[in-house]
Amino acid sequence: MPGEAMHLKGADGARRAKKWLDATTRVRMSWTNEDAVHASRLEFEWPHGGQSYSFDVGGMLCGEDFEGHFFVAECKNYADAADQGTHYDDWVAKCYLTRRDHRRLADHFMWIT
């Protein structure tokens, strides 16, 4: 799949995941990495090399034990398993670094397929 088509499919997956999360009773607010105001809350720096990484969706949870907790999510809009295993390993590394270096910005991590 060409890069632009892949990007559009990924953006559609993030929008669909946000819509699904917003429909639950456990998300107070959410945003995608294309949101003009909150997108910067989803982008972080790798500790070495000057590269950045980002998550697709983020937001704030509500209710009971999770009231006011922040989450970030990676969304995969695939028809089948494809190469999700490789992407999952990368996502785990991002979660670890985000929790270690930016504890206040993400309490929970989601992998949405």
C-alpha cells in the first residue's frame, strides 16, 4: 500500500477508535494525533538520537478508580494480523519510555485493533 493511502487508513483507524472510546462511559475526553490543541500530548522524544515517537489517541478516563487518569493508545486499522507483532514490540518500548520519562502524561496504555 502506498504511503499516503496507508496514512489515510491509519488516520481513519484513529478516528474510529476515538469515536468508540467516546461512546463508552469510561472516557471523559479524547483526542487524536491530528488534534490542533492536544496532539502535542501524544508526542515524545526517544532518549537518544533526536527522534520522536507518538501515540494515535489519548485522553482522560472517568469513574471510580480511574477518575482523572490519562491514557494513550496505539490504533491499528488492519484487516488481519499482518505485521502487528513487530509493531506491538515497538509499542511496548514506547509505553515503557513514556511511563519512565513522562509519568504524569500517561497512566494507562491501550493497544486497539
